[in-house]
Amino acid sequence: MDPIRIVLVAGMMVHKAVWEVMKRTQPVRASGPDTGAGTSKRVLKLVKVGVLVFLVVQALALDLLPIRGAPVWLRWLGLGLFVLGLGIAILGRVELGTNWADIEDGRVLEGQAMVSHGIYRWIRHPIYAGDMFLLVGLQLALASWLVLAMVAPVAVFVRRALKEEAMLARNFAGYEEYCARTKRFLPLIY
């Protein structure tokens, strides 16, 4: 089997494992009002699982919309972006620790604190940024024109980040100052 495909699948499994292990170590906390309706929460979780399954199957065996005659360096560039994104997302998740709240919750949990150290000193949304690099890198590593479709999840991440920032500004004193000194996704750029 293609070693690039093996790294892609292994990386996605590591990403999922880190999230699941860390989620299970989260303390059970009372929380504020749930802004995510029960049904829409379940649908979003199902969509996330479906996307993960699709990406694993694609990485294992599917050549969807291949970029014919793609240079080898394109696949290696994609693999580099994938690994970079994986590292950024995992680092962001680890540094959040118990201050992480599931995206489907759409709320600040009781006892949750603002994190502004480590990678969060430079960017406000390393998990989203990492996942963006990971998804674009995956499609480039597979030399797939589906890389163009990654505009959709990137738009979702940007929209979600803006919504989260508004919520965090309402809940954490100093969050607006934190936003003024950090970038959203890329240090020193955006």
C-alpha cells in the first residue's frame, strides 16, 4: 500500500483517538443554557462521523477526481500540510485541556477558563486552523480535485470561529483584548 495513504489514515485515527481519550477525561460540569437543539446536535455528530468514515475510506482506497499528471511534489506538499495540521490541531486540543467544550454544545461550561498560553498565545483557533490544513493537505496528498471542495469546510470553520468569538467575548473579561493581540488562524497573518 502507498505509504502516504498509510500516514493519512494513521493521522486521522490519532486525531480521533486524542479527542476521544481527552473527552473521556473531561470533568462532568454543570453548564449554561444549551444553544444547540438535541436533534441538530445529533445530526451534526452523525455528519462528523460520516465525513471521517468517508475520508478514511478515500485515503485507504479511493481515487476520487484524481489530478491527472500531478507532480510528486504536490503529494508530498499535501502530506506536509496534513502532518502540520494534525500537529496544530492536537496541540490546540491538549493545551485547552479541561477548558474544551464540544462544538455541538455551543456554550461556555461552568468553571471553563479562557486559554491564552502556548499556541493560543499566537492564534485563537488552532484546532480549526489545524483541521483546515489537515483537510487541504489530505486532498493534495491524494492528488484529488476534491481539494477545491475544501472551501466548504473552511467556510464552516470561519463562521463557527466568528460565532464562538462573540460568545467568548460575552463570557470572558479580557477576551476582546486577547483578540486584539492574536490572529484567528495564522500567526502574524489572519
